[in-house]
Amino acid sequence: MNQLSSETFGENAKAALGDAQLRGALRNATTLFGKKRREAAASLSNWEELRSQARAIKDEVLLHLDRYLETFVTNAETRGAKVHWARDAAEANAIITRLAVERGARNVVKSKSMTTEEIHLNAALERAGMQVVETDLGEYIIQLADETPSHIIAPAIHKTKRQVAELFTTELGMAPTDDVDQLTSTARSTLRERFATADVGISGVNFGIVETGTIVIVENEGNIRLTTSLPRTHIAVMGIEKLLPRFADLDVFLKLLPRSGTGQALSTYQSFITGTKRNASDEGPEELHVILLDNGRSRMLAHPVTRQSLACIRCGACLNACPVYQQIGGHAYGSVYPGPIGSVITPQLIGIQKAAQLPFASSLCGACREVCPVKIDIPQLLLHLRSEITDKQPGGRGKERLAFKLWAAIMTRPKLYEKTVIAGRLFQRWFKPPVKAWTNGRDLRPIEAESFREHWRRTR
Amino acid sequence: MNTGDARAEIMRSIRAHLATSAPHDTTNTNHDASLPLPVQSPSPTAELSVVELFKQNLEAVDGHCIIVNSETELEETVKRLTEGKKIASPDEPRSDLFKSDVGVTGAQAGIAETGTVVLDSSVDRNRLVSLVPPVHIAILDASRIYTTLGETLAALQSGDEVSPAITFITGPSRTADIELTLAIGVHGPQELYVIINQNT
């Protein structure tokens, strides 16, 4: 797979900025999503109250995550689910692969799940000889193209219909067309065959309800319903932070999630799955396995600032609002989670050294904070991570401290400031200040031949 | 690797990390008491009846809504919509189900503020019939329509119990994954008819 690395973020971003087609697609998508989100939020008179409430509920869960997890597991298992715990990606993949192998599975259908992207589940299952097919239309397109998602809720946002048509012609033998309905119905009929023969269905989870042991999954296409209804075995992969205490809390979150993500009042389908079927004659899978994934999440609980990262409900609103994402798209981040939320989650998940550029990929304008349905203070998180990264640099923040001390000394002494300006004016022909990163993309204006104060003294 | 170990280790990690930042209590088990109750959104039914509101919201998401006033009218409507079509049955083999044209189910509840039908699979074998055929017809008693999402959630829950499989359906299956162009009927039904029976 041709995946970019977050370690080369600067180069990735530069390449993305040169891609006119990508930038056009991003402009259309982020503008439309942003507009629909604003309208949907405005349709509820208590939007701000709902956001505060959602955050209070998430904070409560996170502060007592151990107890809520224990109760959730008891309630889910009492109703027939089997819960598995995975410390990291490798352990989660090993459990899921074992479950599939033990059931003699050959064909696996998957619905879109950022968590399974995070653990690179498909590669693990394919190594074990399984045929894995992504069934969300956008995910299916990028699976055929051997790419990764570029947006949390619209994974193939970077592709044109022409590119999709070419892909379907090569991979599926479809007659060339650029009619979106025809492309969609080709995907429908091709994937129907896979659904009909699938042994195992794998999904993500949007919310886990503690008091009832229910998992809730939200979608528009119906592929999640097929994935969780047709195969004998359903495996649901969820991060340990996905819990809500009460069934009634869904009243808050089912209002916020679709409005923030796509601008819908409610997504087309919500599946509420509580354990396994109770009677043999009931429809649906025989088995439900829930994989609880840590993979670095419990570490984020250690500090009130980083703990906020776990309140995220993966709506994608911060991506659409971010002036950086709007220009470079998701792939440039080189991480599974892109955009503002990706810039704060990725360094915490994969290690600060491997994603050290991401927290700096922001102007701290705060647009992400304004749209976040759970009021995550992303700029605060970015600053927190920046300071951690700077501390870890050779020499720590010594250089930075010295530079700011010097700056402060000059700026607070008018006489010294004037002398510095005069010196700068004299030497600027020979001496270029070490600000290459700035001057690469912009001009550094020369110091004016006469300052205002000098002009005032001369002419008054 | 042993799953028991993983569980213990994740729990230890959660407790250890929380302890560094928060006054982490180990005794209080009644956390719900400290949790704010969900805010009820203002009820949107100032002028419209719940049935009219339901219809308006369903039609806004490309669903069809037909209101009938008698059992006869209901039967005639279903007959008209399914005439000459292969109707799906939950008991037929999957290969036949995949070839059917239309699925007819009841609906256990409706949500007026979103135009949503609620299917409870413990009451009716509606899970595949409502999903696999290209057309889904849901029959909803007007008396089962709630105004808000919050009221509906409350009605679905009885103590700590909810039905094993509940599905909310709001309009036909849709996607905008290719160039943000709306396409109807990607995996689920292309057409959704909700027949509201007012004779209850």
C-alpha cells in the first residue's frame, strides 16, 4: 500500500498543495459539509446545551472508566455477547484472526470502522488467508485502489467519479460510465454476492451503552445492517472509550453525531444490538464478539488535557472546519486519523517521535474547537503536545528560551530597540536571519529606511 | 496471550493513569447520581399533528408516506404497492430472499421529529425482509408515533432491558461517497414506504 508517513508531513503537505484536482475536491467537500453542519446545528435551539451535556457525560465516563467498563462487560455478557480485551493492535488482530480461523471462515465482510483501520486488521486477516471485503462504498473504492481513507466519514473524498469509473472498469469489468447511480448499483450487486457468502461480519461501534450492554452503530448505506445481520458471527471492534452510561444518553449523542458529521437530523440507520438472539427462530448472528481495544487509550487518561482526546465521537466536523485540512486533505497527515483530531490523537497513539510534526500543523485558529460536538479544546491539546515535543528535543527548550529572553529584552527597552533596528538596517545586506522555513514560501520584507519615530523626530 | 491478563492489565493501566490526574474514587458505585440527565429538546409540534410532522420529515429524506383510515384501505394500499411483485418472506432460503422485489413489515414505533420507523426484531422477523429487497413497506399504527427521539428511547427501554435487535430507519438507503453526489439505494432499499394507519 502506498501510504505516506507522518514523519514526512512537510513534504506530503507540499505535494498535496500542488495537486489541483485534490484541492478542488477538498474545497467542495469541506464547504458543503461545513454548510450542512451549520444549518443542522442551527435547527436545534439547545445545540450549545447539548454540547455541554455530551461533554459532561463523556467526562463522567472517562473519570470512572474502569467501573463503567466492568459494568458494560457484565451486562453485555449476561445477554449473550462474548467480550475480549486487547492491549494493542497486534493482540486485537490475533484475537479476531483466531476467532475467524476457528470458525473456518474464508469470506469476511467489513463495515467502515476507523478502529479497524487503526489496527490494520485487513492485512492481518489476509495474511491468515481470508478474503476481506470493505462494504461501505467509499471504503470499497479505496480498497480496490489499494489506498487509505482520507476523511473519517467520507473515505474516498479525494477521488473523482472518473477515477472511480476507471477503477470499476479495471477491477470489476464494468462498462465505462461516469454516472454515479450506475457506479453505485455496480458496487451494490458486486457486494451482494459477498454478503450472501460471508462467514464473519466485522463492524465498529459508535456507542456502547453501559446499563443495557448494547452496542449502537450508525450509518446511511445499510451495509452495517447487512454485515451485522447476515453472517453467523458478528465481531464488533470498539475502543475502550466508546461508552455512554445510560440508554437515554443516546438522545444527546444521536442528535450531535449525524448533525456534526453530515448535517443530517438522523443518519438513515441506527442498529441497537444487545447481546445475541434470544430464540432459535430469531434472525441475526449466532454469536456476537466484542473486542475492547486499549492501544494507547488508557495512557491518555493521565492528564486532564490529554484525557479530552477520548471524548471524540469521530464525526469529522473538525476536519471540514480546519484551514489546514481544507488545503492538504487527509493523506498528507500520514496517519489513520487526519485533521485536527488526528494531529492530537496520532502522536499519543503511535508515539510523539513518529508524529512530531503533526501538532505543529495548525494555526491554532480554534475553528475545530468551535465545531466540536463534545467541546474538545483541540488548540489546548496541540499546545500541550507541542510543549512535550519541544522538551524532548536536543537541548530541550533552551534555545527557544534564550531567543524569547533576547526578544523580550529588546522589546522592553526603546533605546535598545532603536539601536537594534539601525544595526539590522546596516547589516541586512550581508546577514540573512535564520528563518528559512518562513522565507521558503514568503518574502521577508527589508527593514524600512526610516522608522516612524525617526520620521517624527526629523519632520515635526 | 491470555485474555485474562489483558483485562487485568488494561484495568491497571486505566486506574494508574487516572490516579495521576484525578481524585479517583474507588468506593462510590452510584455514579449515575452525579450525572446530568439528558436535556429534552423543545418539542417541535406547535402546529402540525404528530402524523403530519412524521410525514413531512419522512418526505424530506426521500421516503414515501401514505396515511390510511381503515383496515380495508390499508389492505388495498399494500396490494397496490406489491401487485405483480415477489414479496419477501423471512422463512425462505437466502437465495430466494435476495431475488425478492419487496419486503412488508410492521413497525413497532415511529419518531415524528425525524420521520423514523423503529423495528424491533424480537416482535417480528423483520430484520432481513426490511433490508434485503429493493423496496421496503412498513406499516405503522398512528398511535405508536412519538414526537421526539427522547420519548422513543424511553419507550424502548424497560429497566435495564432493551430488545436484542432494534433498528431505526429514516428514509431509503443513501450514500454520497462518490464526489458527494447523492445516490439512493446503495445497500439497503431504494424505496421506503411508510403506511400510517390512523384506524387504531
